[in-house]
Amino acid sequence: MGSKNKLKRFRENEAFENVIQPTREDVFNGFYLKGKWSTFFKNSNPIVLELGCGKGEYSVALAEKFPDKNFIGIDIKGARFWRGAKSALEDNLNNVAFLRTQIELIDLCFAENEVSEIWITFPDPQIKYKRTKHRLLNQSFLKKYQSVLSPDGIVHLKTDSEFLHGYLLGLLHEGEHEVLYANHDIYNSSSPPEEATSIKTFYENQYLKRNKPITYIKFKINY
């Protein structure tokens, strides 16, 4: 993407009413929407996050499919989720928003029990050992997620990475967290959960065309 296009998208994001772009200083000094997201959406429906939302297509599709829930796509790269934010506005979807921030700041952006579900779709698996701290599903991140999730809160992981799938399962079993469903090839499963297969991202469709298995884990965090 050219720098002109990026700048254009950044300017449009600033005008989009469904895009929130706090500075790090804003977040660390008491983010104004922490504990008050229901006022942003003007309802008390459950809040669902998509972490590392990329272009925002999954967040938008979830919002279309579940109008009785509020969705927030989170990514640090605003030029990417510009597409999702624009599509949501064009389709008059009032139950989806986009937050430009780093995922490690999630516990500063949401209050305890404020989130009902978290989706993590096709994250970078960060395979090298020295990159462990950057995996969105390491022990540190799981604790942050649990700090904002409701007691019955659920986390979903969809990935094409067998490594990340196995790594997370090991982490969950080691920590005695509750695995609700796990399958290393959901589209070749006899009874895959509808919530995991009804929405496909652009890249997911590309993986499936190459017969690459898509894995899925649904779990609860217990600390």
C-alpha cells in the first residue's frame, strides 16, 4: 500500500464514528471508555473482541450475524481495519467498532468482567522461541484476557498453524484451563461448531483452496 493511500485512510479513520484511536498516554492515564463501552454502543449487549483484526472483515461478519452483541476489532494498524470500519458504516452496522491500540494494553482499555468473548483469528504464530513473549496466546496474554472477561467468558482461536494449535493446547492443559472444543481440521470434522465455520476470512478461503487444515480451539481461562 502506498504512503498516500495510508495517509488517506488515516484521515478517514479520524472522521469515522466507529473508530477509536487513543494515544498511549490516553490509555495509561485512564482511558475514558474503560468500563463504559455500553455508553459507546448505547446498549448493554455483550461485548466481543477480535484481537489482531487486520482488515476487520471477521469483526464485521460477526456483527452482521449476531446483531444482539457488540463487536470491537482491535489492531495497531489503522490503515488495515479502515476497510472494515468503512464497510460497517456503509452497511449501517451500529454494533461494531474498531480500536487502534496494542493488544498488550487490553487490560487498560476494558474493565473487569466487561468482555464476554474474545476471538483470535489467524495470528502470527511467532514460532521462534525468542518470540514466545509476542504470541497472543502465551501465559501473560491469557492473564490479561482473563482480567477483562466475565466469569463465563470464552476465547476462540482459529489458525492455520498446527504449531500454535498444539502450543495452546499444551498451555491450557498445563494450566488446567477448560477446553470446550478443539479440532485440528474443523472443515473435515463430522460435526464442526457452526460458530467456527460459518464465517471465513479472505486468507482462510485461500488456505482452504490449498487444502490447508484450519484448526479451532474454544476455551475458558481459569486462574
